[in-house]
Amino acid sequence: MRDDRSPVRITVSGLSKSYGPQSVLREVSLEVQPGEIFVIMGPSGSGKSVLLRHVAGLEVPTGGTVAINGHDPRLPETRDRFALALVFQSGALFNSLSVYENLALYPLEHRLCPKPEIRERVVRALRILSIENAVHKFPSELSGGMKKRVAIARALVMEPQVMLYDEPTSELDPVMAATIAEIIATLKEQFSVTSVVVSHDRDLAFAIADRIAVLHQGRLLAVQTPAELRENRDPIIREFLRPVINLQEPRFKKLEANHD
Amino acid sequence: MNRINEVFEAFGSALILAWRAFRSLPSAPRILRRVSEQGYLAGYTTLPIVAILLFFIGAVLALQAGNTLRDFGAKQLIGTLVGESIARELGPVMVAILLAGRVGSAVTAELASMRVSGEVDALVTMNIPPERMLVLPRLLAVLLITPVLTIIGNIIGWFGGAVVCAGVSTIGVEPEMYFQALKQYLTVRDIMDGLIKAEVFGFVVMLIACSTGLRTRGGPREIGFAVTKSVVFSLIAILTLDYFITKALD
């Protein structure tokens, strides 16, 4: 890990985002504490991934600000300083590069260390994710789950101070999902990495989160610890956290009736 | 009005992209491998098509002009006509059109696909400028290979004309006479003018291809649209620039 590591705080103030007439985020404000694992949950289309892309500096807000220790994440200097890593939902691996080349790209491009050391870093990351045998494969030869693991390994090689995960356990079997949860927790314990995790996975969220934010239709409904959230009486939050499969009165029938 | 805005936006984006790419020029030694890969893809694989196309363009030009010039008793000038036409106009334009159709379309599809699948965003979060990794190697490669393709295309085109002149009995101009006429009137300036055109066309084609690809949003359908847009814009740019460069070099 980098020598100049300092605790990283993420501050989101009054963040709004619209695509044309469609408002995706509405004045979202939150603060992720240094070294914290902060999970963002919410139904599909609630704006979780868009919020994460703002934190990663990939989007220009319509209103409000995002800051990493007071610096704009869209600036290359900020990314360089805090080694901000984003694990994309799709993996976003470079298809023209092998798994090894994907992992070695960041340290090579930034000339972080000599090649033997880069090799060591890559091998270590592959070993953590149990994907050493994929080192010479290309992304097109990997399953969805393998791609996700390679994407996480690529982020680990960056030795980041901020890790952003977009649905890190989707497409993974329960054992691998648990492994990913352990990796996220270990990064916090060992390296004080500040982590923001967007997920639908309740088990993951309650197992690893220091705090959980719930988004609904672009608005922040709650930011609470897992224990507090379990006791939350808000009907939308309860419905999201404890959906019961009701075969007698299916939800889609209600939706159809409302539509008619 | 939206269309006009779109055109200005595309033009502005392409200029900014070129500026950002060339700002990374000091890192060129680090991207030599990518430049050579792109040079191979753009140059070596395009060469056979350039050769076939220019051979037949030279041949058709000699055939069309040969019979007319013969009627005017000037068939000894066929070499001059074919040589000048190919060196100054048809060589660079045809190479650029082939680059737009073959290389530009592939580059747009590749970059658009990278944009749609999040690979470009991944580069941004890794603080690796896409302009340095994806655009600069392609621009440098096309600047290197376009003059080479054009010179080879020119020579093959002239040779195509010579074959027709010698082989078609109604024209009946010997290769010696053909090449003598070609050498007599064709100047280094003519060839250089053609190479300047080719260089500008190649650069513009690649810039349009990269810019269109990187500006793509959406899914597979938009990738298809982007490829079409890239080729159409490139063809319009080639023919428009051709007029202005010809005028400027006159």
C-alpha cells in the first residue's frame, strides 16, 4: 500500500442529477467516514449506481457537490492522490488485454514500481480471489462471476484508499459472494480503505456495513447502522428489506390494477 | 436546429480530443507498441485493398483517356494524365476513402463498444487518460502509414495504367513511352501535394472515428449508428477538404 495513506472522508452535499426531464438524484447529502464501509441500498432505478458514479468522478452533478477529503473526484489529481478504484457491475475489463495485462495496467501506466514487483502484486491479487489459473485468459473466455473477480483483483492491485463497488456480488455463487464480503471487510481492517458498496444483497450489507443508506426514487430515506435499520418502521424500507413472496396477492396484480 | 447543434458539438469534441491526445505526446515513447499495433492494423491489412483498387483505377483511367487522346493524336501523353491524376487526386482520396470504410469504421465500433461496456470509464477511474491510451496511438499510426499507403497505391496505379496501355491494342502505347511521359511532366511537388492531402485526410478520418466512438452512449444499436455516422462524416470531410486543400496548394 502507498506510504502517504491518510484517512479518506467522502462528502456528498445536496447532490442532484437529471437526465433531461428525468430526475435521478434529488438533493442527496451524506458523509462517509474514513475507513468506513458504507453500503447504499435501494430498489432498482433508485439512483444508487448514479450516486456511485458521482463519487467516482464519472458524472457531472446537476446540483450539489461531491468531495473526497475536500477535493473534487473528477480531477485527475484527486484520483491520483487517493487511488480511487471502482469495481464496475459488468467488470468493465479491457477485452483486448489478458487478465494479467488488465491487472498490471494501472501500476505499469503510472510506473508505480519495477516490473517484478508489479508481477508480485498481480499474483497476490489473483491468489486472494482464487483465480490464478485465469492469468493468461482473455475476458471473453471468462464467466460473468470470473470477470467480477478479475475486476476486484484489478482494483486490489491499485492499492486504493477508496474502493467503490457496484453490485460486487451479483452473478456470484453464495460462497464467492461471502469471499467478496470478507475481502471488503479485510481491506477495511488491514488498510483502512474507505469503501462504498452499492448492493441489493441484504446479507452482504448487514454483514459488512458500518452504516447503510437507503435510496428511493433518488431521495435518501435513511442512513443508519444495520441494527438501527432493522428496527426502522418506514414502510418503504421495511418492504425493501423484508419482501415476502405473497402468492395469494401477487404484487404485479396490484401494479396492474393501479395502472388500469 | 438540433442537427446543427449536433454537428457543431461533434466538431468541437473532435478538436478537443485532438488537443488532449497531442498533449500526451511527451509520453509517446511509452506507447510505441500500441502505435505499431495500430499501424499494422490500419496499414498492413489495408494494403491489399489499396493495391487492387488503385491498380484498377489506373487501368480504367488509361482505358478511358487512351481512346480519347488517341483520337486527338496525343496518346503519348497518357502516362502524364494517369500519373498526375493518381498522384495529385485519386491516390490520396481513394486511400482516405478506404481508411474511412475499413479502418475508421472498425475503430469507431471498437471505441463505441468500449464506451458502452464501461471500459473507457474504467480507464478514467484508473487515471489513465483514454486520449493517451486509445486515441494518440491511432492518430500517430495513421500519420505514419497514410503516406506509405499512398505512395505504394500511386505506384501500383501507374503500373495499372501501363499494363492497359501495353495490353489494349487500340491504345498501343509501350511502357517505355508511358513511363517517359509520366516522368517528364510529373514533379516532386505533385507527389508531395498528394501526400499532404493524404496525411490530412488520414488524420481527419481517424479523429472522426475516435471522436464518434468515444461519444457513443447507449447500447448495441447506438454502436451501429455511430459506425454509420463516422463513415458518412469521414466521406463528407474527405471530399470537402479535398476541394479546399487543392485550392490552397494551387
